[in-house]
Amino acid sequence: MRRTRRIRAIVAVSATMVLAAGMAVAISTSANAATTLGAAAAQSGRYFGAATNSFMLNRQPHATVLNREFNSIVAENEMKWYHTEPNQNQFNFTAGDQLIAHARARGMTVRGHTLVWHAQQPAWAENMSGTALRNAMINHINRVAGHWRGQIHSWDVVNEAFADGGSGARRDSNLQRTGNDWIEVAFRTARAADPGAKLCYNDYNTDGINAKSTAIYNMVRDFKARGVPIDCVGLQSHLGTTLDPTYQQNIQRFADLGVDVQITELDIQQGANQANMYGQVTRACLAVARCTGITVWGVLDPDSWRTGANPLLFDGNGNKKPAYDAVLNALNAGGNNPPPPTTAPPPVTTPPPSGGGCSASVSLNSWNGGFVATVRVTAGSSAINGWRVRLTVPSGATVTGSWNANRSGNTGAVDWTNVDYNGRVAAGQSTEFGFQATGNGSIPTPSCTAS
Ligand code: G2I
């Protein structure tokens, strides 16, 4: 009897404690819970982004939802090759500039999509092959990544280069036919053009462990082993009505190679499982420290490329769907596994000259028949207001394009001078210019004269 009473008392006390603890949790959760996707993701150092287009930036209700909910954006189409270089060597950055200005004004980061892809090429590139196409690709990367240098969080350097199905092979394309090394050439070129951007390989049907994702895994492992610059893998995640049970395991195995993983184009078929799957995908990313962000491929259902699938988080009136709540709750509950802080690009170790004036150093990214040169100009112990670099192009080589400098010619000894925005260099600081050439050979250390 006495024992029974004691047990009852303990039960009563524990019940009160559980209730109290439950209330405390409920109160602290609602007090701390973020109320937008971007803020909720930011709690664990991640971003939550959306694809959009410049012509939608002021369209309602898209604009209100975009600006309120997301802390990252990506161009759905307007940074693709056909858009940015409609005619060879004639660049159009207007829409991309608008998207970046919109993002920067609101503290959003920008994903770059995409430097090279077999689809959505301009007609002039579609009709090219061999060395001409390879050189056009390199020039495109240099000019586009160079234009937005320092403003892109992550670039999809190469998009969708692997075949579907079980072969694990590369997809056939005009780019692939220029030689199997086209992907690594693209990554090396992108690194030189924008050393601060994370460089991603991006693909679809990679949302679990399968032949295609394994082929990509093997490529990334090979790139890491050989020092080809790659920082991240994008899993597009255009999903149907079920999630592959190995979804998280697949993210984890890429992370274990030492690259970040980003969910880059998430959308999920509307249906009974939509909200649940959105929650599952979000939790899978949060569970892997190196899964650093999620982007949905559009904002409002009617604007989705998947007509009629209603695969996004908001309906046409901008109302939040159950899928939205599932994502927000998952983001608010997660965050116990924040990704490591992003590392700055490695410092360039050119010693500054001891006196005034300037010095120059050159690094080459070469392939059989061509190269990209990056030239670093460093001011000495005093600031300089302009510079001239004399550099000898290898015999037989010809400069086909350059950026961030004016040049006197394209063979032999060439003089390069600053353009209006990079002439002034503070004491001990550096600026860079670059050029692309056909031919091969080494370049002796260039001379530099301050003006
Ligand atoms: O296909 C879905 C995505 C797969 N991964 C790469 C993404 O870049 C791709 O995005 C879609 C865009 O959402 C569509 O909006 O890429 C399509 C092109 O492959 C885009 O569609 C095109 C239409 O096919 C064109 O008719 C249209 O002119 O958009 C163009 C611009 O509105």
C-alpha cells in the first residue's frame, strides 16, 4: 500500500517534470524559431535559395516571396552560354548583372548556373567542334567567370556531362568530343578566372547511389587525387513521388571525398508525399556537415518548368504550401551539425619587390595546343597608379583573347597595360590580368614598370 503510494507520487512528479520540460521546449522553440527559409537555414550556416529570372524580379507575388524567404538566388536561364555569349566573343551580362545587383542589395548570395553545358548553347557553339570549340569554351569561362569575379558564391562549372542509365559513361556531346579532359580544363580555367568562387559539378538523376552518381563520384575522387580544382557537387534533385532510401548516404559519400554538396535544383512532384519528401530532403542535407545549402528551382508553382506538377513551396498566389512548413520546421529543428567555415582561396606567394615600382609573375594552365596565362602584378613598397608589363609569348604561340589589361600585340614581346579600374594598386597588394593563347611553351618572368 505504502509502496503503491510512493510509485504514484513518483509518477506524478515525473509527469509534472515532463510537462514542464515539454513546455520549456515548446516555448524556447517558438521563441528561437526563424520564420523564413533563409533565416532558418542561416542558423546552421547554410543558405536556402531559389531560381529566378531578371524579368520576374518586380513581378508580384513572386517578388515579395523571393525577397522575404530566400538568402540566395540562381539564374534559371540567364547565365547560360546562349544568353551570355549569343554571338562569339560578344557578351551580354545585363540580366545576370541585374540578378546580382538585386541579390547584393539584399544580402543574398548568388549561385552561378552554368558555365558549360551541352544544352542551351548558342547556335554558333553548337556548330563548332575540336580545337575551335575547346578554345571557345575556355574563352567563354574566362570572360563570364571573369566578369562576375568575386560575386559568385558557387559556379556550376560543368552541368550534366554524364549519361543516364547504367553505363557510367560520359554523355556524348560536342564538348565531350573535344577530348575527355574538357571537364578538368573547364575547372582549371574557372579557378584562374574567379579564384574566390566554389567550383561545382552539377547533375540530375544523382539523387541516391546509382551508376550515374557513382561515375561522378569516381571523377571527383580522381580530380581530388590529381589536384584538379573542384570544391562542390550539385545534386539537382528534380524528384517524383518517392525518395531514394540512399539519398543521405549519397550526400555523405561525396562529402567524405572532401567536397561540399549542394542541393541545387530541388522540386518535388505535388501529391500526398510532397511535404514529407521536402522534409526528408532538408533533414538529409542538415545531417551532413558539408551539405551547405539548398536551392529550389523556382518560387511559385505556376512558374515552374514542370508545368502542372506544382512542385514548389508556394502556390500561384504566394501562399505557403504544407511542403513549406515541412522545410521550415526541418530547418528550425536541425542545425546541430553546422558546416565548417568556408576557407579563403590560397594566398598567392609572390614576394613584393623591396623598392617602389612593381613586379609581375605568370602562371600557366596549359593543354596540348593552347594555354591560359594568369599574370599577377604586385606593387612594391609604395602604391602605384598604373603599370606596364612586358611579357614574351612563346615562339609559335598566338594570343587569342585577354582580360583586365590592354595589349600591344599577340605574338612575341607584348606590352600589357592596366585598364581604368585596376591601375591603382596599394603598396604590397596585387591585381591580376589574363590571356588565352594557341600554341605551347614557357614564359620567362615578365618585367613590370610602374607609372
Ligand atoms: O530542365 C530543368 C533544369 C535541369 N538542370 C539544368 C537547368 O538549367 C534546367 O533548367 C531549365 C529551365 O528551368 C527552363 O526554363 O532549363 C530549360 C532548358 O533546358 C529551360 O527551358 C527553356 C525552354 O526550353 C525554352 O524554350 C525557353 O526559351 O527556357 C527557355 C527560356 O525561357
